[in-house]
Amino acid sequence: MTPSLGGTGTLTADGIVLDSHPMQRSVPIAMMFEAFNVGLDTGTPVDDQDYQVPFRFTGKINKLTIKLGPTQLTSNDRQVIQHALATRD
């Protein structure tokens, strides 16, 4: 795949633009990252022969543990997020 001429990279979370930067060269596709889901897969399966999405887990989840590592946000990152949250509809 040949990079195209320029574009703008935009990072969004929950429909809020957190950051945006012009790029001199870009890949001509939109890159979407799958959301964090528990008990439901709405993304793309590794192998279409395994299952089709949306795929619901029909068993019982007894426990879910999420361990978050240390924050890697800079103080400027925090300010950008706080501003985006404060000004959203």
C-alpha cells in the first residue's frame, strides 16, 4: 500500500475529539480500534469460520478484574481531556 499525500490524524473517545494533527503522508484508510467489550464481540473475528459478529457470550461471568497500570498522560494530555469533556454537548 502506497502512502497518500497528507491528511489529518484525529483521536476520538466517546465521540469527543481529544487530539488532531496534520500528517505529511498517510495511509488511505480509516483505522478503527475495537471497543472494550465484556460478554459481547462486535468487532471483526480473527477467522470468519469461527463465529460471526455480533457474538454474545451465553455463559456466566463470575468475576471480571481490570488492572490499570500507572497513568502515562502528561499534564497537557489531562488538560486537553478535561477541556474536551467540559465543552461536549
